[in-house]
Amino acid sequence: MLFLALDSSATASVALGRIEGGQLTLLAHRATTDTRSHAEVMSPFVADVMAEAGVSGHDLDAVLTGTGPGPFTGLRAGIVTARALAVAWDLPLYGMMSLTALAEAAHAVAREAGQQRFLVVSDARRREVYSALYELTETGYSLVQGPTVGPASQTPTLPAYGSGTSLYPQDFDAQPGFESLQPEASHLLRAAARLGASALSTDTSALYLRESDAKVPAARKKAGS
């Protein structure tokens, strides 16, 4: 199956890959380190990976989007783009928690280090982090707790992977080499290959985890007569 994956929960990324027999062949990938240009780059990234692989939308079998957690504006950019493409090309659309991408990138190293449980962490701003707790299984890993948002000091004391660890090093047992790791579309594809298409969720609801900063203006008071 030919999958197009998008994630804009932290940075923005798009990946195109073929999943066969539980294995992923990554065909093209684009990502930015900027956490504030999601709307500007998502569509161009899609066009780039499709052109690099020499495929059209009608060659695809499915679209996969990261569902967060993430900030409101950035996270919406990826999900809305994925939904629009799925409708335009009449394709199945799947959602996956974006922190799963971090777990996918980290679990093999955690296994080699003998870490039965591990934490993945990304920046939630406001001096907080998004986190999720995973446990190794015979075939990979499973979610134990999360996703949650809160101060770094309130997270479990476990080996931790992801960019959030570099922001608050005093609060995490940060694992070397993973301090700048962000959720990326290519790792979502690897997780999808591990799970199999039949196990993917069709829920693409955004995981915001907290209220928006935007407030609805109060009704104006009527002028006195």
C-alpha cells in the first residue's frame, strides 16, 4: 500500500512510503525545523514528495495524519491538509497520535538498553511538555499512559526521548542522541507498517489537551438611551 503521511504537531513534515508485509520502503520525505511555518509548507511538501516519487494522488492507497498533541494553529494545518487530500483523491484517511512517532524512533534503542518502560516528550510551550509513557512488548511497544500536558517536573522519572528533554534537562533522564528528536511523518509511517492498515484508527480528531488562548469577545453592552 502506498501511504502519504503528514504531521504538524511540532515541526512540519510529509513522507511518502510503500508498506508491504509489515515493512516500510520510504520513497520521499520533507521536514522543516521551524515550528511556526506549518501552513506555508505543508502543501508544497506534499507536491515535492509526490514529484520526487513520480506518483499522483490517484496512485495512493491511503493518507495518514498525526493528530497531536500540539498547538492549535500548527496542528490544524496538517490535519486539514490531510483531510482535504483524502476527500479530493477519494482515499481512506487515518489518524495516529504524533507522540507515537517518537516511540517508534526510540523503542529499539530502549530495548538494547534494557529499558522496559520509557517516556517520550515534546515541547508544549508555556513551560510545559507533552508526554506519553510506553512499555516494550515482544513485537514493539504499547501505550501505557498519556498523552498528557503539564510541567516537566511532574512527569515520571524514566529514560526519556524527544526534544522536550533538552528544554528541561534537570527534570529528565534524557537519552543521548535524542534530545532534538521531533515527531515526524516518516516515523508515523514506520509505526503504521508495524501495526498494519487494519489496526489503524480512522479518528483524526486533534489532540489539543488544553483550552485555546483565543477567546470569544463578550457581547457589547447596549448604549444607554
